[in-house]
Amino acid sequence: MQRKIQKLYEEGTFVVAIRYYAYKVNLYLLGQEYVEVFYNHKHDRIDKIDFLNHRHTRMKFYLDQISLEKIA
């Protein structure tokens, strides 16, 4: 997890943050891929870092705020 965090913060570009249930989800662009970071406020920790699933219903939250042209 620590290596993922370091790579993302050194090489990634922050795109947008959304609220999703108990999480603040930060979306980053890393190379040609989008990556989500799930931050748990209650426990003050990152619970998950994963590539964006373009078919997940969470996409509507991103698309309401920005245009993700590279996703198709």
C-alpha cells in the first residue's frame, strides 16, 4: 500500500474528489489510467487504491463534475 501511495502522489495528477458512502474518493490520472483512492474519514486512513472501474455506478458522480474523455 505504501508503494502505491508514494507512486501515485509522486507521479499522479489529482483530478477530482467525490463523497461515496463513508469515503472521500480522490481520483487521480496516472499515465493513461485513472486511479481511485478511498479515504476513510472515520478511521483516518486510506482503505483502498484501485484502478477506476469504468462500468461502476460511481462514474455518474465523476461525469457530473468533469469530462473524462479518455474513458470509452
